[in-house]
Amino acid sequence: MNRNPLTTLIIFQLLCLFTLNTLSQEFKIETSKISVLNESIITDVEQDIDGFIWIASNQSIYKYNNKDFINFSQKELLLKPHHSTINLVSDANGNIWYFPQNEFSLKILNTKNNKASSIKDFFPNLPFSESEIINIIYRDHLYNIYISVKNKGLYKFDGKKIEVVKSIKEKNKLPIYFVSTITHNWFGYDKKIIKQNKETLLEDTFSANSEILGANIFNNEAIFFTQKDIRSDNIFAEHIKDNKAVNIFQTFKLNSAYHFKKDRIFQNINNDKYWINEKEYLKQIDKDKKIIFQIKKADLPFGDRYRAFFVDRNNIIWIITQTSLYKIIMHENNFKKYLDGYSLKSIFKRDSTFYISAFSSSLKELDSKNTIHQSKHLTKQYSFFGTFYHKDTLWAARYSRILRYNFKTKTTTDYKRGSKVDNEEVGYGAIARHPKTKTFFIGSLTYLAKIDEAKKTAIAVNSLDKYLDKKDRDKLNVRCFKVYGDSLWIGTAKGVFLMDHKEQISKAFTAKNGFPKNLTIQYIFIENDATFWLATQGQGLVKWNRLTNTFKTFTTKDGLSNNNIYAIYKDKFGFLWLPTDNGLNRFAPKTLKNHIFLPNTISHKEFNHLSHFQDKNGDLYLGGLNGLNVFNPEDFLTIDNTKYNVVLNHIKTTLSNNSVIEKHQINNNTITLNSEVKNTALEFLLLDFKNNLPLQYQYKITPFQKDYVVCENNIVVLPKLKKGKYLLHVKAQSSDGTWAELKTPIQINNNISGDYLNILIILLCATSAIVLFFIIKRKKTKKKELNNKEKSVQKEKTEITESDSLSKIKQEEWLNQLKQTILKNMNSINFGMEFLSQEMELSERQLQRRIKNLTDLTPNKYITEIKLNEAFRLIEEKEVETVKELSIKVGYTTPDYFSKLFKNKFGKKPSDYF
């Protein structure tokens, strides 16, 4: 077993912007070659339940964590030198099942100890002989392994035991394929398709048109793959319609190389999206068979060397060629990008045209046809930091100048500094027009100014001075304004101020009355009279309850990509959009979840102050160091949920004699260390194959630490810990903002001399206790013995009571776990008692009895109660818009049936709430 560093070569990037009517989305394709595999013949790719990628070649098997490879040789894998095409399948424990096609011999690699063995040695009580196994092993999305056995049927290994799924009576030497839909189990082998009702177990049998080579699910329907001519690579996907097997994809020509697994020609992404393989294209389709996107193989580096593909759980496509492995990452282009190379300072809209100010450049225009051109207005190289447009008149702040431009007359008026500020070299920024008095106010680093129209000057306003200490008055830093009714909110570095309809400061919130110190406000979003959201300079996002004057701060520690936030825009779906110095954030105030967009989807990662705008349609225009990003938040409602795992990759221990012990890709569940170890460094990795550099890692050691500590990198250096048991919590944030967590027990033992001393003490104590016991025993009287018995009875009663109380606590914890499992999986096509029993680690009968005992409800009634309560919550929190959407979310495919259940419980139909 050898460890190799990652040498991944990015060799191709293709921006695919299709305008065909059949394609409904634009994507950017990033293709990279995994070049550490020594040009071996690649035969298979698999992702295990922990998220590792496994790669089979004709020489060995590789384990890949996005940084390092572990190479398992033929000898370690118990394979013969002539074995060529090796297939891989991972089980629910993360173990790898592998078998060569040219000489079937099933082996299992135990990933806990990295030892390989035959299936017979791995399962001493195997219910069939190894020679009876048919040479196709496969798994489902829950990592259950399915094994076809000659003349016996289909067996399943769920990570705990091997049991029969389907027995057959006739002789059979062909693989049996199984899939499960909402109401039925489906089996296919030879030319036979069996449909089994999950409740009654009644079966219907149908005939396929050719021998069945695989099975899958499309739009909640079972499909079976057949091949009419073995000399052709064309594959058909048959489903049962009107009691006949019919090709479900009439317009697609599925294609498979002869020596690869046939189930790799069609792969699910989720219930709505699928990938199919044709001879010239990889196509992503939806449940209506519409092409969302297609990749022409000849346009990519591997070209006609393509052999097969595998889609992992985060929609990364792994392409197998004869001698190489490629990785394809697709980025949706929901962002329109303009003005690459320009640093944008401000944006305003006149009629249907946007005017954009860029640093060291003349004014640009973005017209209604999304065309950029030089503006005919203000043709000089003006860089406006703040703008305000009203009725053909533009007010703009530029360094130490204020100007007014009339678009109709094309005349410019300059406003000078007033006498009080004439000598100050401070630039102006934000501009606002008072909603009542119509006076223009301008912010700068040191003071608040306003326009004196009669004198054509900008004069300082001293109305804030009395609320500030004298030493702070020249550090005011007015960064933003917010119109609020007839009043104007002013955001500064020294607090927030409300200017009333008479231009008087009616309210001042500063450090003197509880406002946080050193909070520079760059944008104010008013959700309602009580709730304000504040974008700050370097201090994150602040939620301010104005009535109670309490504050809740969200920073990178809570999942934001950066603490310097320039604006806050709320869309109609309730999300807050936050441009920062490190990407764009979409923050959900209700769930506190955050999604991050970095330069792989947007034009740059660093935005600019005052360079943002939202139009009446909700479209957002955000400018930064490298151009303009335009988008509509509605286009991001269907962001795919990604799931990553954190793994402990490396332990480096320095002993007291300065010797070093290192371990790579750790599989043990517990870290055991000596209390006299000098230093221990743990390297963690997030298995995010889209990005080598996660945003951040955090950790805490309980009970030693209460709060999470942000790591500078992915290394956790353990502090000096006393003997005992600890739990290390590690959180990692991926490039899209998704969090993953790993909990690792730590056992700290004493050194040898300390253990020896402890043993001596224990022996002495034990000897003394024995002697004392016999002395006391001789002196006991019968009366005392009786008293002791009474005390013993009382003690047992107390223990029973405590045990019952503890049992109740455990029951509540178990029910809560069951509830969360139901909520998480209720809309899955595999959801049912079998699925729940696997998740809760009980048999179906045990699960039914326990639910009945604890809730006094049948399992179906209990599940229905949870679903309906969740439906009511979704309505209350306005997370759904239609009854159909609501019914699907809580696991009902028929809205009418769901509405009937809902009305029976709540007295109203769900449609009454919309």
C-alpha cells in the first residue's frame, strides 16, 4: 500500500453557452485530468459511503481523497497478475467489494484495517457457496449490496447481515436486478420482469424484449436495460406500459462500451435530473425527457477515447478512458457578466438603461438589449463613488467634488466645499435625498455634509456632534443612508442616527446607549419597525432588534465567506444577498443557512462599496473589482444540495525524545495518545472534489472547550490534555458554504511509569478493602443485617425509579431521532418501513412494536402525523407556494389525497392557506 501526492493537471476549460431551443440552461464546464495513475488501464470508478473516490486499474486499486492517493497492489488485493478488468462496489460500512470480469473471484477490502480477503473468509457463515455467485455485484443509493446466486435468487447485504431479497424456483444463471419505487419492488432477470406490491407481496410478471442487463429508476418508474444485438453498443431502457415492456427513451440512443457495467449508461442525480450516455454525447435530461444540457465528447480533451462515466453524489462526472481518468465539474451560468477588467464604483438606472461608473474610465451604459457601450454623457474619465438619480438629473460624488448633471441639457454644475471644510482632503461617498425637505446629504470619512443650493456648495452638518465624544467627531465615516418614511437613517462608524422630517436628529444609537463599538455600518436593510439588518466593514452581518436594542452578529465563524459586507438585498423568497470581499452570499434568516458563490460562478470575488442596485423585477446588479454581475434570485431556487464528509487524513505525533510517528488516511474511530506526548498535529480533509481549498475549518474539544476555534488551515494541534476521554468536533466549510462535521473520540492514557504506580495503588487499596471487609463481617449482628436488608430494598427502589427516568429520556431521544429521520427522507422514493428499519437499526417488526408502545399509534398513523405537522409548518413559514409543491415536499405524490388527510386533521384544506 503506497501513498502518492496529488498531481492533478487542469488542462481544459470550456465555456459552453448554448442557445438551442432544446437546452434550457447555460453551463461552464471545467475539465481536469487525474494524472497520478501512471497511465494504467482504468476499469472502474466508485464513491464509497464516506465520500472517498476509488479507482480500479488493471494493476491496482487507488483510494483518492482529493489530495493523496493510496495504492493497493495486486498482491495486497490477492489478485493474480493476469486479472485485467476489475469492477468496484462499496458497501454500507465503506468496505470495497471488487472482482475481475475475466475470472470471477469476489474479494472484499476491509477499509478499517486495509486488509483484503475472500468473501468466504469475510463471512464465515455465508448462506451460499462462493462458486454459486453470479458475476455481477451492484448496490443501491443506500449502499446495500446485491448478490445474485445461481438457482437460489437475490441476496442483500445491508452492512450487518446477508439475507434473501427474492427467492426463485426455476434454474437461473443470470444476474437478478432489483429496484424499488414508492409502491412496488421490481425484479428483472433473463427476459423476465416481476412487479411486487410492497404491502400485499402479490406479483405480476411481464416479458422484456431482450435479456436484461441492468435496472434503474426514471421519474419514479422502474426501467430495465436490454440489448437486442450483442454486436451493437446500443442499449434500450424498457418500462412496463399497458402490461408491455416499452422503450421509455424513444428519442435517445443509449450507448455502452461492451466491457463496462451497463448501469453506467444512465445515472440519477436526483428525482428530477438524470445523465444518459449516447455515442457522441453525454446528456442531462429532466423527468419530462427534456435536454437540460449536453456535452459533446469530441469537444473535450478525451474525445473518442471515452469509455464510460460515473456521476458522484455532488454531480461531478468522472470520465473513464482507456488509460486516463478525467473529472468534469459543471457550473451553472445564472449570472450574466459584463465589463471584465473594470473596477466598478457605482450603478444607477435611467429609463431602461443602466449607467455604470468604473475606476479611471468614462461612464458605461448597459442597455435593455444587454449591450455595453460608452456613454454619450459625461464623457470625461469620471469615477463616481456615490450617485443619486432623479428626474433626468444625476448627483454624483467624486473624491472632493460634488457635481450635478442634466441629461436633457447635457450641462454639468460643480458644487464647491463650504468654508468650514474647504481645506480638508477627504473624499465624498454615499448620497441621499431627504424624503421630506428634498435636501441632498453626502457622506465622507470625517463628517456629514449637505448641499447649499443657493451657494452651490457642500457644507458640513454638525447635528451629530453632540452625540459623540470630541475625539470621535472627525472619525465619523458616514458610509450609507436609508430613507424611512419621512425620515433618513444615517449609518456611520460611530453609530446609527435617525434624522426626522425637519432634519433634526430624533434618535441616536451609539456606544453610549448600548450600540456596539467599532461597528462601521455600510448598508442598512429595514425588515420591519423592530428588525434592522446591518452590513458592516469587517464585522460581519448584524441583526439589530431596535425595540430591545439587542444584537446578533453573523461572521465567517457562522458560515459567511467574509466579514466585510457591502450591501443587503432581500429577495421575494426571503433570502438576503450579501456582496463581500470574498464572494457573494445568499443567507437564509430563518434557517441561518448560507450559500456562497465564488469566482467559479461569478466574475470576481471582491465587490465594491456603493456598486450595487436592485430593479423593480428583483434583478440584482452587483459590481466589483472585475466587472458587473447581473442575476435574478429566482434562478437559484433549485440549487442542488451538496453533501461532503470530513475525514481525518494524517496524524503526526512528536514524542518526548523528539522522535516522530506519522499515520496517513486514518480509519480507526478513536485517537489514542499518551499523556506524555510532546505534540500531536491532526490533518483533516473535506472530501469536496469540486475544490481543493475549503473556506475554513473549525474545531473544539469537549469538555475541554466550549466554543469552536477557527483554524488557520486544516491542521488541529492538540493542546496538553490530562488522562481521560474527550471528543474532538471538527467542522469544515466547502467552497459553496456547505458545512460538514466529524466527531472523533480521543483517549488520553498515562505513561508507563504512571500506569505502574496506579496499578500498585489499586492493588494496595484492594488488599486493604478485603481485610476490612472480613473484620466488619465478623462484627455484624443479626439486627444490623436486617437493617442492611431494608436499606438494600430501599436502594433498589430508588435505582428502579432512576432507571425508569433514564429510560424515558432515552425513549424521547429515540423518538426525536426517528422524527428527524422521517423528516429528512419522507419525500424519497425509497421511504417506507423497510427504509426506516435500516436507518433505526431495527427489524421492521421491532420498529412497529416500539412505535406502537411509545406513541400508542400505528407506524403509518405516526408517520402521517409527522408529515402533516411538517406541512402546516411549511405553510406557516411560507416555504411553499402551491398545494402540489407542499404535498411532494412531505412525501405525497397525490395532492388530492394529501388535502383530504390535511383537512381531517386541521379542519381546512391546505389550499385555504394559499
